[in-house]
Amino acid sequence: MSRRLPRYLYSLFACASAAAVAGDLTDLPLEELSNTGLATFSPNVEVSTAAKYAQLSAEAPAAVRVVTAQDIKTYGYRTLAEVLRSLPGVYVSHDRNYSYLGVRGFSPPGDYNARVLMLVDGVRFNENIYDSLSLGHDFILDIDLVERVEFMPGPGSALYGNNALFGVVNVITKRGASLDGAELSGDYGGFDTYKARGSFGRRFDNGAELLLSATGFDREGPDRLHFKEFDTPGRNGGNAVGLDFDRYQSAFGKFSLGGLNLESAYISRDKGIPTASFGQAFNDPRSATLDQRGFVAMTYNTQWGPAWDFRARLDYQRYWYDGDYAYPDALNRDVARGEWWGGELQVINTSFEDHRLSFGGEWQDNLQQFQSNRDVGGAVFVDAPYNSVRYGFYGEDQFRLLDELTLIAGARYDYVPLGGSSANPRLGLVWQAREDTTLRLNYGTAFRAPNTFERFYNDPAGNSGYKPNASLNNETVETLELGLQHLLTPATRLGLSVYHYEADGLISQTADADGFLIYRNLDGIKAVGVEADGEHRFKNGVRTRLSYAWQETRDDTGAILTNSPQHMAKFHIDSPLWREGWTLGFDTLYLGSRQGRLDTVDGHVLSSLTLNSRWLENADLSAGVYNLWNAHYADPVGSEFVQNEIFQDGRSFRLKLTLRF
Amino acid sequence: MSTLRRLFRGWLAIVLLAGIGPLRAELAEEYELKAAFLYNFALFTHWPGETAEPFTLCLYGPHRFGDALRQLDGKTVHDIPLSLQFPQTAQEARTCQVLFFNPDAVPRAAELLEALRAAPVLTISDHPVAWPMGTMIVLAVDPQRVVFDINTRRARQAGLDFSAKLLRLARTVH
């Protein structure tokens, strides 16, 4: 077999070199220039997550990963979870309710994504009870409204403060001009999935832009899910029937004029719980969660003279959560209400030759951080109102020591009432060793304060199952990372990153001898990892990416953490087809085996194939197949489940039609 | 073993895909594309009064255009022959119709822009730091194509007008 491969490869390269690159570009109409793809990798990609202002990727203190709207379309990504898991070293687990992000080998089951910070258009988005971020169908934006996603792996607390322990995700939304008209989109997919979206976007003569959009989504899910753990008499043979439904309604609006930007978003999402988690009665149709998020943000950017760039933001957000948990003797209702407003001021100064200084302050007034847990019409287990104010100050200098060597030095001080104060530095060197080679060395620390849930979701008697721990402290992580970016040819990029981190006092759920759960600053962990990736752009427009990540994340006892794969490999390829608007995208993700709570969870290979077509000028039809090989795979889950692992969906498809007016 | 077999099947699919795919692609090198944008910006901008001859498109300070500039040989802008200039000082830079610069590579770029505030010079850069300085057009790589932002307020102060088409294709218009 292997002897035949070179022949395939030969035809591949022959074909690639046959396609011609445009001749004199100056003769092309401006529209076509705007649509012309880059044949080579640029060190000048604009990124804004590494420094909190726009800069060139080669100058950025961290290698920021970028996924664009075009990638989302080409590969048929349906959720932010699918976008993020396409990135080197990133994985996502799903427990048939929420999705959980794994970065740098860290994603302990039972954790609610509090160790990665999410921004929406630069605005902090983690809510104020669990500090969680949402990635699946509970994410506030329809993925079609995302212009690009930037991901900065590694510690981000020196700029962003709380929660930016293992990475920062920045979701940047589309603008009115990106739509330039009305759009209707409808899709139908496997497991009885329907989605409909109507959007309107425009840029007016004065440069003002408006975007309005609404989406409805309904996924009925597999008719029945079989759980062998519940396959006992009286439990419907271990079949949960019609309980995996997932429905949401969401809306988004955005207005921008000059440096002013106003946006608002809302989502309400209902999810059935088929897994009988938290010791619930199996196959009980009452078991479901409702999550709602509301978001209003204003950002303003202006200049004072040629050297001062000033940014301000103000935001107001709400988070509602109602969980109905069904037990034979009662319906238990779990409630969280979060409401907060916050602001940030930032100045960037370029008066000093070779220095780019940025300073800022951020505060968040948590008007409400309320939790309760009670049986409907019965006993109250948790009733915990709370409110708090947290703030932080930061400063950073990007100092060009030499033409090709930049020093990044920054720090941030934060005060979060539940964890006290924390100061986190970042020191980095970016060395443009050669025209085609950039080296980065970064040292940084990051922290996370105990969240409202960990601190207050309990009662002294332990009736809620949880006991309080008043001495809960901040957890911290200290990281050293070496990164290399090299262009083998202008159209071939190689990246390598080697990191080491030590985490201390990680806030973990533990069970006391009396059987009650309690959060403690427990584990220290040590991790080493390597992320390597390569990308090539063929002259014929075919793009390929290959990445491999190896990581070893161990706790104090030397054991590998649960839900921490040691190996991950990803392959992406996409190609334009014969006509404009036609593309084919194929990806294969390999995730190595992970330790589950009770047993090892096998590794798996997932592939998907997406064809985008344009039959009419203003109609796009996309067809995708997901989990192409129909792999039977599962994700590890935490102690709130009887199961060691939760099986995921088999092969499914999606057809999506988008009309533009 | 089945994992390996699946990976191999995936690989085969890919190789076939790359072999048949590739029939339509408009691709260009970054600076070839940026040079073509520069020329188009000149075409779609209106200068006040009579335009001096020749039409001077200046690249101030170190730049990475290299051979991509050959595309501009023998071109005309509004029927006036285009001349490429490489000013060495800020003083020289003021006489250009179009001025492209890298704010990181020339001294006191912000002051130069301030001095040019009312002069009919179309200022262009491809570095995001040039935007807060008040550059009229800033190019960015996004990362698959080249996009640009336009500062119309600054252009108006200098008496320059952009065509509707240019404004329509801009990523943002301020």
C-alpha cells in the first residue's frame, strides 16, 4: 500500500502546480481583490486578544489562533465547541447537557469551564455564579454571526485577571456590512434537528452599521438513548426516551458608528437530561435545565492626539438558570440568578519611541449572585443570596529592545472578595530571529478565585449534600512556554510550542468521610506538553493543516488527571471547487484515551465532510456529514453521574440553505 | 488497529480530494495584493483641485513590497503617469499624493501624520498601530485575505473624497 502513495502524492503536486496564479493584480476590479485569497502565510495577521489591542501576529506576545467565518462555513461547524476543538491541543467533552473545554490537558469532569476566560467582542462573558462559559447550543450567538474566533492558549491573568488560567477565547461578531442585506437560513439535520435564522445587516452612507438577527433551534435528539448502567427491570430497559432534546431561541443586535459600538444579545435554551445525573430517577421526562443569558454592551474607542488611544466599555449582563431534577419522591429545583454590570477603561500610549504602553482598570458590580435549591413545594436546601464588587488594574509595556527583539512586561492586580487579592505578572520575549522564524519565550502566572457556587452552594448541616468551606482561597498557575513559528516556504507554516506549568491549590470537589461534598484548595498539578502544527496552502487553493499535541498532566500523587488525553492529532483539508461559492472541507480529529472516574475511556477518531455549493447567485446550499465513520465514542464524566462515560452521537448529516436578498 | 485503518481511509479521501479539487482559486502573494490595493486606493480617491504631474505614490521608510512594485510600472492614475518615490525624510514625504508608511519603522510617524493633517496626502499603512494615529486607510490580513479600514473624517480634513465603491468594500468606515 505504502508504495502506491507517492503516486497519489505526485498527481497531487502536479495538479497543484498546474493552476495559475493571477497575473497583473492591478488590472483586477476592486471587488475581486477583496475576494482574492492569500497564497502565503503572513506574519501580519491582525490579532487583538494577546495585548487587548490590535497588533500583528508576529509581534504578539502569544501565538494567537484564529478561526474565521470562512473556516466555520467551509468545515460546517455548528457550535463554538466544534470551532474550538479544531485547534491544536484543544478538546471538548459533552455530558448531553453542557460542553466542557479542555486546554493543556486540563478539563476535570464536574468543572464548569471556569478556568478559561471568554470574551464576546472583547467584553468579559463568563457569568458570575459558576464563572462558566458556554460552548454548545447554549452559547449566546448563532455561530453564523461569528466573524472570527481568536484563541490565546496559556495564562492570561496579567491582562484579563480572574479565570484566565489556561486560555482566553475571544469571539468577534459580524458587522452590518458583512451581511449587506437580508439573509434567511434554514437547516435540517440528523436527530431531527431544525434551525431557522433571519438576519439583516447594512452599512449606511455615514459609515454606521446595523445588524439584527434572530434564530430558533430545535433538536429532538435520538429517540432513545440506551445506558447499560440503568438496564435493570423497571427502568425501561435502560432506555431514556425523548429526553435528549435541545432547543433555543436567540437574538442579536449590533450598531456601530465610528468608534462607538453597541450590542445586545439574548438566548433562552432548554435541554432535557437523559443521563439521570445527580442520582435522579431514570427516564423521567421532568428532568431538564433552562439557561438564559442577556447581554448589553457599549464600547467606545477614541484618540487623544497622535499618541493616545483610549477605550472604554460598559456592559450589563444577566444569567438565569433553572434546573429541574426529578426524584421518585420529589421534583428538585435548582436555581441561579446572576446580574451584573461592569466597565473598563484602557489607554494605549505610543509617545515613547519603541514602547507601546497600555494601562487599564476594570470593575464588575455583581448586583445579584443568588442560588437556591429546594424541592418544589417542599424543603429548602440552599438559599444563598450574595452580591459583590471586584476590580483589577493592569499595565503592560511592549518594548522593542532591538529591531527584531521585543520584551513584553506586564502585570495585573485583582481583588475578588471570595479569594482576596492576586497579582499576576507576564514576562515575554518575542524574537524575530529571521524573516521566516519567530521565537517566543513566555513566563506568566494566572489565578482563579473561588466562585459563588463553590463558596455558597451549601448549608452547615449538609442537607444540600454540600458543606461550606469558609477558608477557600485563590488557585494559581505558573507557566513557562517556548514557542516557535517558522515558514518552511512562504506557503508552508510550522509551529511548535513546549510548555510547562504548575498549578497550586486547585479548587476541587471532595467527599468528606461523612459523605458530604466540600470544595477545598487541594491538588497541585504539574504538566508538560508539546503542541506542533503545520499548514500548507497549495497554489490551487487547497489548504491543509496538521496538528499534534502531546501532554502529560499529573496530580500530586503522580497520576494522570481524569479527562486528560495524552495524545491529540488533527487534520484539516479544504478545497475550492469548480465554481465560486463551492468548497469541500474535510477534517479528522483523533483524541487519545482518557482516564475516566472509574475506568479508561477509549480514544476515538472523528471525521466530518462538508460541501458548500452555490446553485444560484444568492442561494448557498451546504451539506455536511458528521462523525463520518460512525465511531462509537464517549466522554468521561464526573461523580454526579452513575456512568463512567457518556456515549456521544453517531453519524449524522446536515443540510443548510441560506438565501440572501 | 481500527483507529489506524480509519486514519488511513481519511488520508486516502484527502489525497483524492486534493487531486480533484483545485479548479478555482484566486490566490496572490500578500504584498502583490497589497500593492494592487494601493493602486486601487489611488484610483478610487478624489483629490481637490488639479493633481500635480506626475502622480507620486510614495513608500516612506523600510517596506516589504519588493518585486510586487513592478506591477505599478507604467500605470496611470486619473490619466496622469504614476511615479513611485521613496522619500528619505518627513519633509520629502509631504509632497506625495499617496503615502504608504510603516509606523514602527520610521521615526516619529505620529508627528508626521499630525503635520499632514490638512495636506491632500492619502495616508496608508498596513500596521494596526497606524489607525489610532489617524491614518486614512489601514490594510489588515484577516488571515485568508486582505481587508482595509477607512477613516473618512481624516480624509475630509485633507480635502480627499473616496468613491462609494471603495467605502462599500471597506471592512469598517469611520
